[in-house]
Amino acid sequence: MSALMPAAVYVGDGQMSVQELPIPVAGAGDVLVEVAQCGICGSDMHLVLERYARPGTVLGHEWAGTVISLGPGVAGWEPGDRVVSNPTPGCGKCRPCRRGRPSVCLEREPPDYLSFGGAFCRYMVVRAERLLRIPDALSTRAAALTEPTAIAIHTVNLARVDTDDRVLITGAGPVGLLTLSVLLARGVTDVTVSEPSASRRERAKAIGAAAVLAPDELGGAPLGRPVEHPYAVAFECSGHAGAAEAALDQLDFAGTLVFVGTGREMPRINHNRMIVLELTAIGAYNYDDEGFGPALALLAGGALPTDLLIEPDDVALSGVLDAMQRLARGEIPGKVMVRPQEVS
Ligand SMILES: [Zn+2]
Ligand SMILES: [Zn+2]
């Protein structure tokens, strides 16, 4: 094994380049993992395309891989084991933890939103105690969907969706499609998807949306009353201000708007409507206190259409920026996997 590995590095100015970085060394309690696939997340795209990331950062956190070697004192794992890494647990005692939300634990290390992750590279070092084994029934590639699936599960749980609820999803990119799939797997079948891109609407339909619409087909709301066919819950997965405003208008009495997609432009919230209809707006960020286990189980059980959720062609490290730009333009519906073993 050479001492260097290729990595897709953010170099500033909205640009990325493939560079040779030192292969990290597994210390006590660590394992060295070879990344098989790492999905491109919306947050990676914001950090690169909107230039928030610190130059020199390696992004990518939706990975699955194979154990290569063990650091001192590690037992229970062997080279060749296929793994993902569980999130850090919360303290279990603070107010967010008591509410099943360890991702916003008050005792956690202050998150570094600008340089987390680091799996757009060939090797990573991971704490052994955080590893989860990928079940035999699940391919390593599909297991790279574990992290975003855990988010979709958390999102659906926070929204307390009932199986007979009418649900709206705005935005059918990778996050919206995964949210749709988790809802369907939970038995929530009356899901409408609003999305401007025809190819994304088509994918939502193929996954099982009851109806798909272009955003301008969502009618305006009458003053102080619900629309004709209102929704109990709306998941805003596009990050666009206009979509959030339209989603709020579509809610029924006591409806819930869930903010899932981040965006630079902030929506205007009709507080009068929120008061009169007793609406709730919540944000969903990361994972439940059960971590990635339920997501792995859901994926391994075959309940999610991974072939429709993951784009067929993986990209090499040199193709990450181009894939991000195409995703941002809405040209690609599903999750794009990066294969760090391939440079170009
Ligand atoms: Zn992510
Ligand atoms: Zn806590």
C-alpha cells in the first residue's frame, strides 16, 4: 500500500481537484476502512457550490466500505468486513436526548459544519466502536444509502405521520425520493410529489407517488381556510423558499410543515395562516437515538427501491464537481455515488 491516496479536495472558489493525500493511520481503537461508495449529499453541494467549505476540506459522509486493517486493541472486526459507521451517541440526559434527538445533544462537540465527513477519498480511519456490519442481504453500494435513509426515518418520525394521512413532498431530488420511499415502506400511501423537473416527477411516480405535480399546479390558498384537497403533513425537501411557502398553503387544520432541505433564500411564513389553522413547522436535521440500525435493517429487508434511488452510473473522484452541478440543475433524480477507487 502506498503512503498516499487520491482524494477529491475542495480548493476554494467553488472548485474541486483530485489530490494525493497521506493515507490516515489507524490509532488505538481505530480501523482503516476502504470507501467503496460515498453518496453526494445536498449539504456537500451547498458547501462546494455556495462556497462555504474551507479550502483543503475533503467532503462526503454517506459512505459504506470495507475494513482494511485494525489499529491496536481492536477486537471483533477483521479485514474484509463490510461496514458503515454509526453516528456518535448523545449523552442520553439532556433535554434533546430525552426527546430522542441525540443529533442535537447539548453535550456534543460543537459541530464543524464546514468540514465534516471526509469520505470522497480512498481510505478513512473510523472508531471501531462506531462500526456497524452491513447485513449479507445488502450490497455495499446500496449500504451507502444508510446515512440519508436514517435521516429520512428521523424526518418521518418527527412529523408523526399516520398511515391514512395525505402527505405532500416538495422537491423530488435524492432527499425527496428517499423520504417518499420511507413513507411508502411505512404504509403511508397517499403521497403527492411536487417537482419542476419532469425526469424527477417521473422517478417519483415510478417509486410509487400517488400523484405528481409541477409546482404551479398547486393552487393558492383561500384566506383563513384550507385548500380544497389539503395535506396533513408537508415535507419541504427542495430548499427553495417558494416551495416552502406553497407547502404551508397546502396544509389542513393542525397540519405540519417539515423543513428538510436547506437553502440560501429564506421563505416568508404566513403567521396568520399558522394561527388560524393551528399549523406546526418543524426542522429535521439528523438521526433518531437508534442511530443507523433501523436504516440498515430497512435497506437489507428490501423495502426500499434502491435501484430507483441510486443513479446507475457511479462517478470517479474527478467527476464529483460535475455531478454536483448536474444535481443542482435538477438534471439527475437519484443519489449519485462516488467511487473513490477511481480517479477519473
Ligand atoms: Zn448527508
Ligand atoms: Zn444529550
